[in-house]
Amino acid sequence: MGNAFDGGIPEQAVMRRPGLAAELRQLLRLTATDPSAARSRIRRALGVLRARWTFRRCECGELVNVRGRVLVENRGRIELGDRVQFWPGMLPQDLACEEGAELTIGALSMFNYGVSIRAKRSIRIGKRCMFGSLVAIEDADGERVAPIVIQDDVWIGHRAIVNPGVTIGEGSVVTAGSVVSADVPPFSHAQGNPARCRPLPPSERHS
């Protein structure tokens, strides 16, 4: 197991996690019959190990995958659903949850590099959401603290900002660089600073 734990992940700490062996078997069981996929499967397995160590003080679903570096500060409650993915890049992702606060992320959501999510009260992210690089989501801005809700199947583009008290409806798209300061209805396109919304035609909906 020597090389499997390179990068500062203590073997004994990781392998104590319940259910981890089954997760790794699920990832690697086809390697012997499909050698061309071995390298990819090993990378995924290492990402699962890294996630278990990174989120060791959080509630972590199955096959969460960390391919780069994620900074985690959890004094409240962080919960990640199955198969949440954190992609590698120039900057780490940053997740912070203060005492008494909650940060929940639904299954199959994906985060590009440099995403920052900071919860002082409550941030809830739905399933199958996608976040571009350097997105910033924070439920406190110095003037007020208010919960943020991002519903299922939302796409948020590069360098977008989501401000306190916002709900972004199911299936919506937030354009790169936008600042969301008011609610976005379901299946809408939000763009600008402050973001303005228009309905997405059925042909552009991705959920």
C-alpha cells in the first residue's frame, strides 16, 4: 500500500473509516479485466482516500472524490452527499462552517478550483450542481446573516458571487462574473451585477 498514501494521508487514519474498503473495491473491481482503465481507476481511488481524510470531521457520503486540495474549517456541521467531486487546479477549494451553522451539499455536485463556500448560519446546495472556478458563496456580508439555498441542477459560472439570503431555483444558470443578490426563479438565466433573470427556454434547460 506504500504509494497509495503519498501526499500526507496517514494510512491508519484513512483505513479506520467505516465502509471505505467497500468503496475502494467498488472502484477497483474491474481493473483486472480492463487494464487500460487501471490508471484512471487508481486516480479515482486515491481521490476517494484523499476525500476521506480531508472530510474526516464531516458527514461524508460514498465515493466523494478530492483530486486536488480542499481547505476545510468545520466548527459546525458539514454534510456531503454521494459522489461529490472537487476538481484540481491552481487554487484549492475553501469550505468553512462556523459554530452552530450548517453546510450541506447534495449528491453528484461538482466544484472547480478556487471555489469558496463559507457558512455562518446555513448554506444548502442541491444535487447535481456545478460550480465554475473561483465562485464565492457566503451567507454573511458584515451587514446581515441570511441562509442561502441552491436547489438541484444549478450551474454557476466562473467568478460568480452568491450573496446572503438568496435562493437559486432548480435548473437555473448563473453566468460567469454575475453577482446574485436576489432570488433566482427555477429554470432561469441570471446575468450581470446585480444579476437580472430571464426564463430559460425549454431547449436550454439541462435538468
